[in-house]
Amino acid sequence: MTQEVFRSLVDEVNRRLQDRSVGQLQEMRRRVLGKQRLPSRKVFSIARVSTFKSYAFHVGGRTELQFNLGLESRGEQDYLRHGVAFSFQKSQSLYDIDQLRPWVEGFNGFFGEDETPYANLRLWRWSGDELSEDYPAGKIPSDWVREGWFVFLGTRQPVSDTWPNLDRICDDLDDLFALYRYVLLTVKQIPESTVSDLPTPGFRFKSGIGERKSGTTQARSSMLSDIDLRHNQIQEVLCDRLVSEYGANNVGAENISPSGGRIDVVVRHERGYSFYEIKTGWSPRECLRAALGQLLEYAFWKPLPNAPVTGLIVVGEANLDEDGERYLALLQEQFGLPIKYEAVCLK
């Protein structure tokens, strides 16, 4: 891909991002960082030095979590990557990589111990000329924060497939705005009310369950110490069951909710959606207690205007007992909540 073609691609991505939540990136930065003027009206600015022949990042992104587009060569194949990144290469604006440590901490804080946001994305790093393998989306290990290293969360496609997939690229960048928003507000300790009138990433159903890992690797273990991967195993079994019942085009994992969180599994029906939240508690009561607040927020904090949520399903390993059945019946009858419980028993 030539520099001219790459710049044309960045221009087109900027244009398509204008009507998405991430299109408000620079306005959010202006408010949170106390800037009097808007840094740019685009996410990626061709007019500034943040765009090069092989990569582009958002204006101001050098000293923070940056939205990033870039070309990578893997073997004999050239790819375009898209996502967010940390560049630990010193520069005039980044005089010490310690400037980025609070941002890494905020990034890691976004990823809960029992949840795996962005299951469709991968985490990898460049350390000098060495390119790592891909890891599941998650926390950045402390030993990855090294001078000269580059850490990336996103995905890639062959350069030849880039233009037909621009909408998917923009969808992924828009989804990652929830992560950036969280990290920015956390690092700057700014209340949500400062940007509450700006759009948050909205609900957009996407089918597909992504690649799930049921075992640990050394890197993954260091990334999420003592993590319980039973959540992933339950999610995989549940998705297989739902796909067999509703079809692969109607089942999606890790869809972004209207309020910006990640829904473990979504099923699309003719007149609405069912949201599933998986918990690994020892009892149905523990699972219900942990999941109900999330499900209610996903469904009702910013209700879907034209496609209502018709089912809120808590998923655990243990079968629901009589006390749990009475509890759910009370919630259904007294409050009209479409709450259910399903058990997924792992072999």
C-alpha cells in the first residue's frame, strides 16, 4: 500500500467515523484535558505529524492510549491493523515512559477478573524487531511496559481486504471508544458528568462468538493472575447451545451494551433481544446477586428505542433451587422484569 493510498484510507475512515460515538473523541479530550480549543475535528489528522506512511494515531495520542491504524508485515503477507495502542518509544512529547503508566493502569482496570471484553480482538506487542504471538484481549503485563516496545489491542486484515471491510474497521474503533473513555476519565479523575451529554458507544448487534481459550498460557497467567477460565468455557458451551437453537446469525458474544459495557451473549429475536450474563459463583443466589445489576443497566440505563430487550438471563453452573424460583417469580410478577436463570453444567 503506497503512502498516497494509505492517506486516502485514513481520510475515508475519518469520514465514516464522524457519525459515530468515537467521532466525539477530540471534543471529549478538549473537555477532560481543559483545552480551550478543539485539537482537531477528526480522529486521525492527516494535517499533523501523527500520520506517517505506515501508521496513524489520533491527535494527542502520543502520550496516552492512542487509536491506531498501521501496516504490518507478517511473513510474506502485508496487513492493516486497527485498534488502540501504547507506544513506549521516547519522543519530544513522551520524554519518559512513566508518563504512560497511569494509562496502562487505567487500561488494566477496564478488564475485570471474570470478564473478557472485546473477545473479537487480540493483544500483541512489538519488542524491537520481535513480534509476539496474539493473546486474548485483557490486561497488559507489567513487564511489557518497556522503553521502545509497542503494545496493540485490535485486529488486522490483509491489505487487499481493507477497503471492503472499512465499516467493520470503523465498528471496532467505535466499540473501543468505551475503553478509551473509561481510561481517560480514570486517569484524569474526571466525573462522568463532564462528558455525560456526549454520545457513548451504542448497542449494535454483531453475530459471532469469536475464538475462546479454555486453557492458560504463561503470558495469559501473568496478565490475569489466578484468573478463572470457567467463564470462557461456560460462554462457549452456552453459545453452542444457542446457535443450535437460534442459528449462528442470531447469536453474538461480547456485544457492546447501550450503556457501554460488554454483554456476555446476545440472542436476536424477531422483535427484540435477550441478554445473557455469565457468573461463576458457587450457587444460583450468588450468580443472581452478581449479575442482576449488570443486566438491568445493560437493558434499561439507555433503553433500545426500536428493539426492546425481551429477556434477561443469568447463567451459572448450578441448577436453580426452589428459593431461586420463588425469587425470580416475584421479580417477574411484581416488577414485570423478564428475568430468567439458566444452568450450564461443564463436564
